[in-house]
Amino acid sequence: MDLTNEQQEIIKAVSRYKNIKINAFAGTGKTTTLKFIAQKFKDKKILYLAFNSAIKNEASSIFPNNTYVKTTHGLAYSAIKKYTQIDLSSLQNYRAIDIANEYEIPYEKALSALKIFENFCNNTQDKISEDDLEHKTAKKMFDHMLIGVLKPTHSFYLKYYYLLISKEQIPQFQYDIVMLDEAQDTNEVTLGIFNAISSKIKIYVGDKHQQIYSFRGSKNALEKIVCDKQLFLSQSFRFNETIANYANILLKNFKNEKITISSSKNNDEVKTSAYISRTNSQLISIISKRIEQRKPFVTVRNPEEIFSLSIEVYYLLNNESEQIKKNPFLKGFKDEDELSSYAKETDDFELVTAIKIVKEYQEQIFDFKEIANKFYKAWQNRQTNNFDKRLDEILFLTTAHTAKGLEWDSVIVADDFPNFADLIYDMGYNSLKQFQKELEKLSNQELIDEFNLFYVAITRAKNTLVKDSENFHYLMSSKLDKLIDKKLSEIKEEFEGDKQKVVLSKMDNEELEKIKQNKNLEKGKAKKSGLKWSLEDKIKLKSMFKKDMNINLIASKLERSSTSILAELLKSEIINKQEQNKLYTLLKNNQKANKSLVT
């Protein structure tokens, strides 16, 4: 395989510099480039630190024998088990209610203590020094895990490993080269471990636009690292020019990116298809539809993980708390109202959506999980049952977080991603230009991560994108800035005018839609003007348009404006831009506009 100029520059840099930073955009072959480095320096001892087990397993099969492939947690787990007496056989994931019961403190204090504990485990501080009840409790948690009074967590043993290795209290192996993959999602303690590892050359690689784990305390190491040499990988081997164009528009306008992703890929063959959502609840909704349609699907994650919280919420709401095993914190709530209040108070988005799913599908979720498990196991055993022969029928289901590092020929991007304009408004800006100007100073990384998640979603596609998300209206517009500013103006008028202090991206979708529908009617607009398109309405639109129904009549039936009908026809690739312009002209001149006039 011929190396690109960028890859050749990176390999040359390994011989010249001690600290190298590589900004690698989606699909640009970062893992392949690291493999080339390992092959080029076969006489060197190399450590490759993967972000998670899935990436580690894949990398283990392609790197040469001189390379040790580990996750940072795996490295820490082995060392703690070998050099300390801490029992890691039973790890725990604590909720605030667990800490409140363990230390007999008020729930609010336990919530703060848990956050302090997690922050301490994710940073490089030596100790918890403040002396209030919350900090004392967090310190007790850490100390009790040290002596075995409290079961340890994953974040605990990672932090303890950092404290030991950074103070040279345990022995470590000497490497010639250490590579840190997915550096953009590295938290402070992981970066501290990487810096403490004994090595002559260190290589940090990642894509700053794929930082999506800020809610876990991750920091963009690519922005913080002081290096001898910075290099780029910008030629995509994964996707075609059309998809690269969407990614470039997103990064340029919402991330202030100056580098452009290029692509020379031309293959349009579609053998694999995926559906990428923002939430697990949306996946469960699609699972119900696939079952109803008798069509095969495979969840990328184990269905047990996807359904776990929803099923145990069902147990709670149906007075079967004794069945709750994996989420014991749920047992601390008396009823739905108390659970819902907790979910909103703690911004536990997964819990909010789990409650919604349970109320919508009730006991059907058990049937959904059972069928999802059958398909999941069938795919795992595809070499013996020939399930892989049905690849063109299967729809792979995943959230954007789980999809990271994966790819399919065709990708449907779901409509449950936050609207870009809502995100900008949530961050306090009234125009795209104002947002762009202040972007580098923004501290709310979790909202910026939402742009990154959308970038991750669209760059999983190799050949085709199915654009369910309303955000594609922005990415497809030649007047993106005006479209965003118009939306921001509408949001400001609708919500600030009524003094409604809400964070739009956190609001329940049904509640938000009702408010917007009422506002539209008050202003004499179409009832669904500016709202997301449901799958049902998209199917109706396609059917009515194919029947040569007049655009104005379609708009009336779907309770939308005629221009939004034309926009959705274009986004869904039912018509092209030229046909859209022709129909718009006819509508403007008060003439009948339908399919027969553009074919």
C-alpha cells in the first residue's frame, strides 16, 4: 500500500522528535498509520494504548509482535492486581442514593460527594483537601476503597494506578515508543498515566472533533499537549466526496475548523446499513418498528445494556422492585413522580428517556429485548448459521457514542439529535457569527460535544447518508448562516418573550412541540412549521407527491408551509435542486405545482 504524503511525514517525524501530536480526521487511517510506524521500527518495544476494548481487540489483530496493545484501564487493572492487595474481583457503579445510604447523609450531600469523588478520580490532584461534609465523604469513599471497606470502582483503580506510577512507587516496563489513541477523549488522569509511562518517544493521536465523552470528565488532550511536532491526517479513505462535504460544512461553521477533509473514494456500492441515534430510547422505538415490519436488525451493543435501565424502570413503576438487580439505586424511589423528579434534577437523560419508553411500550419491551437478543446472538454466530448471507437486509442499530470507530456503506442519521440552533441558543448566543467568535472561549464542552456527535454520526457512512435529522437543512443550505440566525430569532421570540427559562436541548420533545405548535397557530403559521418531521409524515409526503398531489394541498394535509414541503422533498432526495427551484417558481406565481411538472 502506498503511503500518502501526510503518512510519510509522520513516519519521518518519529525518528526526529520525542513528542508528536497527530490530528487525524474521521476515516483518515490513523490506526493504519500507527501500524506502519510499528512495522517501520520493528526493533523497538512499542506500547499502543487503545481507548476501549473494542478498539484494542481490533488493533491486536493488525499490529506486529513488537507492539503491546492495551487499554489504559487494562494497564491499570493488571498493575493494581499484581502490586497491591486491593480486590478488583467485584467492581461497583455507585449512584447518589447508594452513598446516602452507606454514609447516612442527606441525598443532596451524597450527590455532591459522588461528583467530588468522580472529579478527583478523573484529575491528577494528590488529595481531597476541603473540609466540608461532601468533601469528607468523597475522601472516605476513596480511603474505604483502599482498605476494602467499600467495593472499588473503575475510576478508583485508574486513579490509584496514576498515584503509584507518577510517584514511582511500583515498577514499570521501559518502552521505546508509546502511542495514545483517541487522545481527544482522554481525561486528566489518563493523560497523567501516559506522561508517567517510561518511554523515549510519545505519540498522541486523535480527532479533536470526535470528543464526545465530556460528561465522563474527558478533556481534549490534543489541545493541552505541548509537543515537538504537530502533524495532520486529512485524506479520508472511508467516505466519498459528498459525505466529506457535509463534514467540512459542519466543522467549518460550527467548530471553526480551517483544515479541509479530502476524499478520492468513488465506490457507491451499498452492502451494509446502519441506523445511528442519539439515545437508546430511539433505538428501542426503531426495534419495535423493525419487528412490526418483520425485518432483521442487529444492535451493535448487547441488547441487555440497551434495555437494562428501561426494564428495571418498568419493575419500579409496576411495584416489582424485588426484580431490580443491575440498577439498585432505583429501589430508593417510591413512585414515578419521585423518580421523574430525580431524573430531571440530576440531568440523567438516559433515565428520563427510559421512563418515557416504559410509559409508551409497557410490557412490550420484554418482547423487544428477547427478539433483539436472538438477532444479536445470530450475528455473533453468523459464520455457522449463514446470517451474514442476509447482510443486505440487516439494519445495524447503534447510538452515536457506540458507533465511534465503526463504519457502514449506508447510514441513517436519526432525528433525535439536538437542533444546532437550539444548542447555540442554550450557550447564550443570538447569532451564528457571535457563537463562532466566542467558540474558543466556551466552557460548556458537553453542548459542543453534541456537534461532535453529529460529526461522528455522518462520518460513519462510506457511500450514502439518509438524512432524517433536521440539522441537514442547515448543512444543505447555501445560506446556512441566515437559516441558523432565523431559527435563533424564532427561539428567542418564542421563549424569551414569554420569560420561559428552559434549556431547549433538555426539554421533553413532546412538551416542546406542543408549545411550538400553539405559538405557530397564534401567529397564523402552519401548525407544524419549523418542527421535526416524523417518519410517518415523511412516508405520507413521499406517497402524496408520487400521486401528483398539489404541493399546497400536501402542505395543508401535513400542516406545514409549502416551502418546508419543498425543503423536505430535497433533503429526502425525492427531488433535486433544479426541480425544487422549478416548483418554487410555480408556487410563487400561484400556479399548480406537482410531480408531473418536474418530470
